[in-house]
Amino acid sequence: MDVSEIRRECCVIGLCVYNNETGLPSVLSNIVKIMESNLFYKVTVVAFYDDSSDKSDLILKIFKKKYESLCADTFKMIIVDNNPNTRNMRMDFGAGGNAATRVLDSGRTARIAVARNGILHVIRGLHKNGFPHKYFIMMDSNEYACVGRINIPTLCSALERSDEWDSVSFNREAGYYDYWALSYDKYIYSIYHVVNRDETIHNIRKDFETKLKYANAKNDNKNYDLIPVYSSYDGFAIYKTDKFLNCSYSSNIDIRLFPKNLLPKQIINKFTNDCEHRKFHLEAIKKNKARIVVSPLSIFYKLPIKNPGLRGPA
């Protein structure tokens, strides 16, 4: 697709925000770069905010006031406050040494699913009221996933090839990290819910790193392969709205959505919680034949100086 055609489209960017004052300024700075790139005619940010003990709320409100004034015709921000009656639904995004413990916290994944579904609800409302958006982006607000400077040429390249995908996520200069959300042949099931977990984690990392390398063997941001998968996120992904608007996020493992011929023989099915992205993507494939791909190009540059307190790669 020609860039001039893309620039006639509108895009929603969804943020889940809870105690994110460390990473949020850099994330919002990257959103400004997306706005300044003029890749979209209008950008609407939907921030699902959960009552926090830091300055996340203030950061959002200052950003909203500033850019709705500066870019009144091309920018809008909607801040959704989590219902006070459900404020036990905290959102804690993280990685690092105790990642497996957080993964197996069914409450955590359910809470994140609630937040992402809240964003989808707003997008549906916009469409119903005559404000359609061809694309939406889910973008993490933590202190590592989306804090490196965004690579606008990578984003532009993906949009130019939008006839080849319905959802695209990306590699990162600091390294691909989101293996829990990743599903592809033959690693379809959650890496944390198989009997031989450690071996599976090692194998999928080695295998997918090889796929990323060979997909961009020519080191060319125009001539590269998109990797077909069943699910992928890695902190930032673009979606075609019409392929995902009738789907939802869930932490529940729904075996009916999985290609049965790819399910490993030895799975742990006593855990009900899974990465919320997997259900979302598998449902879109089943309902709408959505094409999920990963670009081997990096969407964020590596931080020149890494904060030693970061819980994940940046």
C-alpha cells in the first residue's frame, strides 16, 4: 500500500496504565513521534487507567491537555478510569527473574485482559458513533517494552505491506522477549503449561531467534520476510480493526481455539490462566481468518544507557 493511502486512515493506540510513571513519559514521547510522522490522519489514544500510587494519572492528564490543544484536529485522548468497584483488578506488567511466578498468577493475567477489553469497548463505541479507525495499536506502558526510541521507518514499512497481514508485531533491537505470547508451528501452547517447560523455553528461544535472523538475512528494511504465527505481541502490535473488533482478551485457556494437530501431548491443564493475547489472536483466526505475522525489523532502538533497575530488556 502506498504511504499516501495510509495517511488517510485513523488509528487508535491503546495503553494499559498502572503505576507506570517510570516508562510512561518515554512511551508517550514515542506516540508523539507516531503523530509527527503523519502516517495516520488522526491518532486517538485510549488509556485504561487503574488507580495508582505514583504520578501516572498526572502524566496522562498533562499529555492530554497539551496535545489536544496543539493538535486539536489530529489528536484525541480518552482516559478510562477503572471502575472503583473493581479496583482490586490491579495491572502489574513485568518480566525478569520471577516472570514465571507472575505468569502463573491467574489474577494478574485476568486483570490485564480486563484492561485490554476496556480499550476494545471504547474502540467499538467509536465505530458505532461514526468514528471508524482502520487500525489500532496495543502498546505497553511499562519501563522497558516501548521506552527505546521508536523506529518510524520500520512502522512505515509494515504499513506499506498491510495487504500481507491483519496483525503485525515486531522484533526489538534489545532483543525479542515475549515468548509467553508467542505461538507458531510447532510451539502452539503456552511455554509455561507444558511438562518439559525449561527445555521448551530454551528450544523456542533458539528456534525463533533463528527465524528472525533468516527473515531479514539481507539486512534490508524493504526486502524481508514476514513470519506467520498464531500469536505474538512483544509489547507493541498493530491490528486491522475489522478483523479483531468481534474478539476479546481472556486469561482462560480455551482448547477449542487451538489447532488440535499441534497441541503437545504433555500439557499441564490444571492452570486456567494463559497469556491474554493468545486467546485474542486465536479467536480472530477462527472467526475472521486473521493473518498474524512478526516483522524481523526492530520497532524500538535499544536504550543507549540501560537503567540497571529495569525488569526487562530495553
